[in-house]
Amino acid sequence: MPVFDPNTPSIARVYDYVLGGKDNYAADRELADRLLARVPLIAELAAENRQFIARAVTWAANQGIGQFIDLGCGMPTAPNTHESAQAIIGDARVAYVDNDPVVVSHLRALLAQGNPSVSVVDGDVRDVTAILDGVRADLSLSEPTCLVVGYLLHFFTPGAARDLVARYTAALAPGSCLALSVLHATSQAAHDSLSTYSSEAAPVYSHPVPEIASFFGPLELVPPGLVDARRWRPDWDLPRLPPRENQVIAGVARKG
């Protein structure tokens, strides 16, 4: 587990700040403000990602899936994965996975509130074996499970992203699903803005849409496929979306 240093910004806490949360520190806010000044869409994209995850989790629960693994989940932010899942299946089990000390502390506070169906795995998502061992303490991977990989894979090279998803989904039972979202740039200006984010926060990769599709491996995408996150099964009729230089690309796939 990384050592907590309030003077070192954290991606999870920057994300919390741009979503209007209060679980962040001065270093996180300073970095977020610099990024927002250069890439104003960051906050809007972060919100769109959260909305997609909520809709995807709700969809999975409506398919009868009662177990969820939320990789690199970040700071608790409404609607949380367990809130979306348990609104459909009251005893749905959710394992949150993160290695940020502040995130883990806040997630464990959920346990103190008496929700026995929520568990926390403290670890780096890249250590797949250890994470799966931790998840198995509370979830049965012989039953269908929804793996949530939200807003994470743009921090991985294409090969590393494919390998990470493949290793996790290989452990899931037939009937499971994968909900995945990735930040995506569509112009040189947008690529330049991501370069700014990379230099300020962490390496970020803008994967082309066909490359993002490859992260699902052999899993079968469900309609509407891989789309702008705003278009993934919204609860309203969306008007034509104007072109935009940054997007969240998202999709859900089933394991047969």
C-alpha cells in the first residue's frame, strides 16, 4: 500500500474534487485546477463516466447478476456501485478495489455503516492474483459477476490493458459481464490536452476506438455496443450530440 502523503496529488482525489467531492487535499485541488484551466471538459467527462457506470451496473443487476467487482474504484461518489446494484438486488455483493490510502479508508467507513454486502480489497489492480484472492473472501467467482473497469485503462499501454482485462475476465464464470469505460481523444488539440494531463498527473494514453474494442477480447458486446458513454442506454431520448474533442468511450460485454 502506498504511503499517504497529503502533499502528493492522487488521481483518485483529483477525480473526487472535479466531481464536487470534499475528500481531497490542497495538492489535489491545485493539480485539478491547473488541469481544468487547460482541459475544461475534465469535470464533465468525469460526471459522464459516473453516470455510465451507474447505468451499466443497474443493467447488470436487472440481468440477475448479484456480484460486482469495481477495479480502481476511486473515492466513494454517489451513485456508488453498491447503491446502484442494491437498488435492484437488495443483497447484491460489491468488492471495491483500490490502493490509495485515503480511498481505502473511506471505503472501509462504508463497512462501519453496517452494509455486510460491501467489501474492500486494498491492492494494486495490476496484481491480479492477489486482488482475485482478496475478492474471493466475499464473492464466489463461480457465480456470474460484473467486472467494472471504469476510467482506468487510459493509464495503461494497449498491451497492458488487454492483458489486465483478459486475466480478470478469465476468472469470471459464464454469464458474467464486463463494464468498461476509457477516456478518448479525437483531435490533435485533444491529444495535446491529454499530454498536459500526463505531464501533470500520470501517463495517459489515447486509445483509438478499435483498440478499445480489443480490450473486451472474446466477450460479446451488448447493444448499443461501444459508444460515447452518453449514448449507452440513457434514460432519456438524447438529441444529436455535437462533435467534441474528448469523449468517454464505453461498453458492456457478456462472457458466454
